[in-house]
Amino acid sequence: MSKPHSDNGRTPDQLAPHSVEAEEAVLGSILLDQRAIDDVRGFLAPGHFFIVRNEWVYAAACALYDRRENIDYLTVVAELERAGRLEGVGGASYVTHLINNTPSSIYAEAYARIVQRAAIRRGLLRAASLIAQAAHDETTDIDGVVDASEEALFEVTAPLADDDMVALGDLLSADMDRVEAARAAGKPAMGVLTGFTDIDRLLHGFKSTDLVIIAGRPGMGKSALMITAALHAAHAGQPVAFFTLEMSKEQVVQRLVSQESGISLGNILDGNLSDQEWKLYVDTVARINRLPLYIDDNASLTPMKLRTKARRAVRRRGVKMIMVDYLQLMVTAGKSENRAQEVSQITRGLKQLAKEIGVPVVSAAQLNRDVEKRQDKRPQLSDLKESGSIEQDSDVVLFLYREDYYDENSTRANQADVIVAKHRNGATGVATLFFRKELTAFSNLTRKGVDLAGY
């Protein structure tokens, strides 16, 4: 290993791209909150640091992380001492300096990206120098010069592009294991089940890596459907992360208790409960108290914030499904030419997130007003508000439609159709549910002779 770069004295590559501030901020963030390393470990390597003592501190944190040990001031100092590097970094006082000079850990990933980009720039400069030397060497065959140049660039850029290629044989083997397990169990392989029999029969549950859109006009019950599905998954032992941009977390909890207990939401909001309802309320709270259901009501949620929070939820809490209520309330960090372009960025980000973390991402979405102008008010894919990318990026699109919402004399009172308008890997159709307005809750509709194909 090269000798540590001095922070003050001149070195041959003193002017090489680097940021001492960003390097120290990354380390300080990890020392302040060890969860920050979740956001950077996947792309930031110790060798990306320009100041070698910073490289050594990060290597110590990575060693602790890989051994699943706590990362804090004491453990990092101990790890540096064990590696014989504590004196080389400037002693325990330098670790203290890193903590004291970092006000917050929330920008750890941004700091780490600065460090990574600087490291790549240094690598490109070294590669450029090697390429220039090779190009000037007349004794080398031109094909050899080109090969050497490509190799020099590849060594720098390889970390930027993960090798996502997998041999067909490996994929076939994994899929055979899945099919064999389903055969042995005597039932089809399912994703995260919603608890609604007809929906689960059509979709076989919400599948990993799928982006599922639940769309409808305001008041149709999108949030209620998502809450019911979240409750069912949590009861089945599959943790759910519920991100609500429209309601507060307290409002979500009130709906959860109402749905689970059967007590009118209005009574829960007012606190106007009879003795029997109070007992039922207390019993319900005790029953669902430990369900693996996690609620986040940050109203300024961006795709980047969601990605960070979702990754942590999957890694630390074993979350099997991400829910977002709702898509058009999300904002993007940068400026977009128009709202449609912004929504396109959001839906693309949601789909990428589902693929990255390997769990279904379920998001509610609003429909535009065109549906209100038609005589037949059943939703269509063209009604998706603000962007055709919602249809394009999604794997499943479910529309909620209640006839009695528009016609109070409808013969289908309290019935709701869940229209599977898009199903990338399976059949479309319609599932009919029962809607209890006083609970804002859905349940299976008990009836005989349902023929989904007939809708």
C-alpha cells in the first residue's frame, strides 16, 4: 500500500481530484449513525478514498459491517488498533474529529458519490497517461495499443457497471427449484397475497419486482384497499412498509383499527365508543400491536428518499412489500419540463426500485377527470392521470369502480369492481368485492357462480 497522503504537505498528485471534506463527511456520517453504511457500502470501496488514513477508517467500518458488528467510535478505534493502523490515522482523536465535524448523517450517500466520482476521475487521469505512453511507443503494434487502452479504461469504469449477466443454466436451475417447490406443496407459487380471493386467483398475489398500480377517482377507496391488503400480508407474517403522503400516520392507524375491529371509523375518530366497542377496540389494539407493519408519513417523499428508506426496510426489517399512497403526490428533486415528465420519472423510479430490492411495490394513482365526462364511467388505461408512463412502467394495473358512487339507486349497492386492466404476466379480469362505507373497508363478496371471464 502507498504511504499515507499528507493532509498539509505537497505530494506528487496533490492536484488530483479529491474532496477531503466529502471523505471526512462520509466517515463522520457512518460513525454518527451506522445505518448510513447501508446506503454507501454497495458502491463505495476503501480504495476510493484519496487520503489514506480515511481509507483505513472506512476499511475498518467495512470490516465491522461485514462481520455484522456495531459500528461506533469504540468499535472503529478497536478495529484500527487490531489492524495496526490506529497510530497511522492519527490516533483516536482523529476518529473524534470525524464525528465532531459532521453535523448530520442524512447526506451520507451524496457525500459518498462525491468521493466515488473523484476516485474515478483520478483513475481516468492515470488511464489517460498510460494510453498516451502506449500511443507514443512506436515499437508497439497498433492493435496492442488499442487493447492496452481499452483495458486501462475498463479497469477504471468496471466498478460503475455491475455484471448483471447470468448464465441461462443458472436461471433455469433456480426456476426449476421454484416449480418443484410449488409442485411439492400442491399449490401454485404465490406472491404477497391481498386476502381478496378473486384478486389473488387472478394475480397469484403481488409478485417480487412487480410495480402494481391501484387507480381510481377520489373517494373510490384506493387507500382502503391498500390498507386491507397491508393488514392481510402483515397477519400472514410478511412485513409491509406503508408510505402515506396523503394521510397522517395517525389517520392510517385509525383506519387499520376500524377495519380490524369492525368499529365505525367515525366512532373511533370521535372516541364515542360504547362499553362493548371499547372492549373490542382494546382487544383489537392488543391483537395487531406487534404486526410487522411500518408506516411513514413524510409528505415530501422523493423517489430517492423512498429508495433509501425502502432499501433499509428490506435489509433491516425484512419487508416483503412496499406501498405508496399515492404516486402523484410524490415530487422529484430536480426540475422537470412538465408534470407528465415528472410523473414519468417517478414511475420509472418505482419500477427500478421494485427490481432492485426484489419485492413488489404497490402504489395508488389518481385518474383524470375524463372518466367523469363519459356515460360509462368504468375506468380505462387512458384515464391514468398525467402520464402514459404509469401504464408503460407498471406490471399490474388495478382500477377501482363502484357503481353506487355515481348512482345511488344502483342495484349493486356496496359492491366494488376491481378491474385488472393490465397484467404483464397473466390474465386480466374483474374481481368484485363488498365495500363497507362506515369502515371504509373492503372484504370478499360471498356469492356463488362467479365467472370472472364473463365481465
